[in-house]
Amino acid sequence: MNKYDVRVRYAFEGTYTVAADDRDEAKRMVAQDCGLVLGGNIHTTLDDDEVTDWKFGCHPDLQVLSVRQRGGKSPMSVFGDRIEELRKDIIEAIRQLLHDHAMNAVRFPEEDDDPVWVIWFSDNGDPYECRVTGLRVTDSSLTVIAEDKESGDEVECYSPFELGAKNIDWLHEMYEAVWRQLEESEKVEPQTEEQ
């Protein structure tokens, strides 16, 4: 049986209600005179008329930061697993938005004043800046459809390792673009494409 050092972070989140002249003073008061000690309680050194109330849950959120085998050379970061989970969550949110509108694909308008831009790499490894023009989803995949900025050629990405399907920032921008188009638009026609 091996021994492992598992590094974790416990996060308590809550609100102090303070009487202060402005935001900066309120922030300073809480930073300097309010706190929590393991084995103790939420506390403050301020008077009752300065801190009028506080609300905190008694159970913290737990984040596992790293796992290292005792005697091992370096910790195994769990960031990769967390990023992959977030990537899947964003793709699932895009899929759900389309499903809620009876769609499996969406095309973004050409006149979009805030398009999503991604970098696509060719088979030779050459980078191309591309504007995302549409998305297509199935039960198990997301296809990103984009147009090369220089040539105007259309490229499609089926794999999470190409184009913007791996980058969580770009995926988040794609989700926002779909949300804006479907939730803010008055007239959205259901769109389905052949699988």
C-alpha cells in the first residue's frame, strides 16, 4: 500500500454586514478585523455597531489541488482533469441550449459585430486565424465550423485537439454567442442538419 500527500483547499464563503463610510473602508475593516481559525468560529474584533451581522455556511467547499506519492519526485497536478471536466461542461451547455430550441446546429450571422475568433493549425502546423461561423452537435461530439480570415476557406473541427474545441476560453465565447443568438433573438428558426 502506497502513501500519498493530497493537497487540498477548503473555502468558506459568506458575507459580513458592516457599517462603513465607503466601500474601501468596508473592505479594509473586514480584511483587518474579521477572520476564521480552524477549531474556532467566525469572529471579528470590531464592535457590534460596526459589524451588524454575518452569514456563513458551516461546511466548506473542497478543492483537491494535487496528489503526490510519498517518495515521488513531483506532484501530479489535477488541473488537467479539472480543465477537461470544465471543457465537457461547456460543450454540454452548448448542446443543451441547441436542444432546448429543437436544433442540432447553429450558424452565426456574418454581420456579427463581436464574432468568436480561434486559431486553427493545418496539418503542417501552420496557424490560421479563423472566425467561428457555426457549431454542430451530436450526443457525443461538437463540430466547430470556422472561416479562415485571410482566404475565406471554411474549416471544420471534429476533434477536441484541433481548432477551438479544446480551448475553454474559446468554448466559453462560443457558448455566449449561441446564448445571445438563441435567447436574445425574437425569431429563431429551428435548424437541424443531417448527421
